[in-house]
Amino acid sequence: MGALDIAAWRFSGDTELRDALLKDPAFQADAELAQARRARDSMRAHLLGNAVRIDKEVLPHLEDAFRTIANRIEGCEDIECYVFSEAGINAFVTQGRKRTLVALSSGAVDSLTQGELQFVIGHELGHAAYGHLDLEVGRLVAEGGLGPSSCMKARAWQRAAEISADRAGLLACNSLETASSALFKTVSGLLRADIVMRPAEFAGQWQHLLDEVRGDGERDHWHFSHPFPPLRMRAMVAFWDQYQQLPEGGGLNDIPGSEKEIRRMLDMMDPSSGDEALGDPLLTGFFYWGGYYVALADGVLHLAEVDRLLSVKPAEADAPSAEDPASAEVCLAHFKASQENRRKKLSAVELHRIIYGLIDVAAADGHIDENEVSRLRELGDIIGVPGDAVELIVGQYKKEMGDER
């Protein structure tokens, strides 16, 4: 098998968010200056003066890791590697005037196996290959010249970029277990050989984190430049599971399931994702169970309603059945549980989003009948939205949709 073109496996959300950023004049101007900054960049001189350039005579196992990656991944030949003094596991990549420069901490070189080094190096090379170095959003955010909306977009792109880089690292080491071990060591600082963190176990922490974030109702994670570690692991598992099942010649378009799942996970850290109906990831339980409760008002689950609900289906949830008389009560109980598990009071914006989202489900089949409105009022009462306010939101929805019936 020939070397892989990792460009073909870049996370689609990364590409779309980067393209959107480049439509913003502030980011567009910065990208145009990137090449000029690189032409006068002194990072190579800085590394030669403050780190040690490594070759096969100094650290053969590190040289072997680079050689393996070069054989496995296209475009990884013209690279210089440096090691700098730092006890923790760290690495960065920069684009020099003539070559790509990868720097690893001494802690990484001393503590990681050759396969784990391949993941870390591949991750950094992914940043270079995917053009992530062309936009210095971290610097722009730190300088304080961007508005809140632009800052959110910038951080959202950085997090998506990390998903792409993790894929590059995974493809470089060609082992989900090795990638899991490398990520675990990096974020935990635990380096003992007898500690094993299996991919499924690491990824499984995402559900626990999800429950906590939804229960707290906090929306201050948008400023993180990296996704939560369990999210990163879950994203790699989702990608790898489908990647390994692809037929020869398959590509990114053949794994839409993992792309969609990863987008939904990343939305948990992006408050702007809640601007669309059913878009707020912190309110998924309300949308899903409340939506089914409303949709079952006439005893029939219309296909269009089910399609809308599947877009917000929690991974652990079972889909209710229209044939089961108890389904409505089960949905109502889960909706109430979503309210009870919420430790922070729902804001006015969140209350409106819940009712609006439930209306969007009810209207998916082309109309909203009186039975559905009655259940909307019932759910509104549970979360503290008066019946007349629910009726008002229904009217607003119909007006927006051009339906005055």
C-alpha cells in the first residue's frame, strides 16, 4: 500500500469553519500577511540556538519514528526535528522558509514509545499539512481586537482543527490504542508503564462529561482552543471505526456518520450553535423527549417528525414507538428528568429555544394541530413558560414560516 494523502481525511468541519473565517476581513488580512511573516521568520535560528537538532546519530528511535511516518504519509520528507528542554509532553510545528520544523519536548522523547511519538509528530504535521499555520487566530484573540462573535468563530475553528490534526496523528501511528495512550499521557502527565487507558474507556468519559456540562448549563467553554480530551478520543474512535470498514478507494464522503457525530460533540463548546431550532446541544434532552411527546399527540409518528428528532437523539436514548401506549408517558418522564437534572436555572433564552424547538418538531409534518399545542402548553408549564407565552411563540413560528393558519 502506498503512502496516504492525509489531506483527504481532514475533518469537514475544520474546512468549513476555516473558509467561513476567511470571509471575515480581520482574518482575511491576517492570512494575507502570513506568507510575508514566514519569509522573515527567525524560528529556525531560535530553535538552533535554544534547542537541539536531532538526527539518527543522536536519537535513532526518534529518527525511526520520522522515517516510518514519511513512508506512511505523503509529503513528510522535508522536515527538521528539534528537542527542547521541558519535563512535560509537549510539541509544536512551524513552517520555516524552506522546510517544516517540528519541535518535541525532552519529556515527550523520554516518555513516549515510538508509536506514541508517531502520533504526536503526525498530529503536528497535520497542522502544517492542513494549513492551520496560515491563520494565527490565537494571537488575534489574545490581542483583543476581535469582537465576541469573531472570537467564538475563531475558537470553534481551532477546536475543529485539532480534530483534523488528531486524525493525522492516528493515521501516522496507524493504531487507535497507540493514539489513545499518547493522548492520555499528554493530558494526564501519567507516564507509568503499568497504566493502560483503553480507547473505549477513555472515550466513554465523554458521556459523563456531557451529563455534567448539560446539568450545569454552563456556556463558558467556548474560549478553549482545544476540545475536551474525552471528546477528542471519542472523535478518533468514531472516525477509526468507520475508516477501517471502508472499501478500497473509499473517502471522507463515505463516513458521514462520524462527521455528523463529531460536529454535534463540538457544538457542546460553541454557544452560537444554539441559534438554530434544535441547535442548542445543552438542551438536547428537552428537544428529544419533549419533541417525541408532542409528536405523539395524534398517536402517529410522521416520518418528517422522526427525522427532525433523530438529529438530536442522545446516544444513550431509545426511540419511542407510536404503537406502544406507554411511549408518551415515558417521554414525559424523561422530559421532566431533564428539568430535574438541570442544576442551573434555565435562562429566558433557553426557555424560548426549548419551546421554539418543540414547535419546530410539531410543524415538521406541515401543520400544528390543537392536540400538539395542548402538549406544548403542558411542557411549557413544567419548565415555567406560561400557556399564553407558548401560544405567542407558536404564532411567531407560524409567521416566520409564512403560515398564518
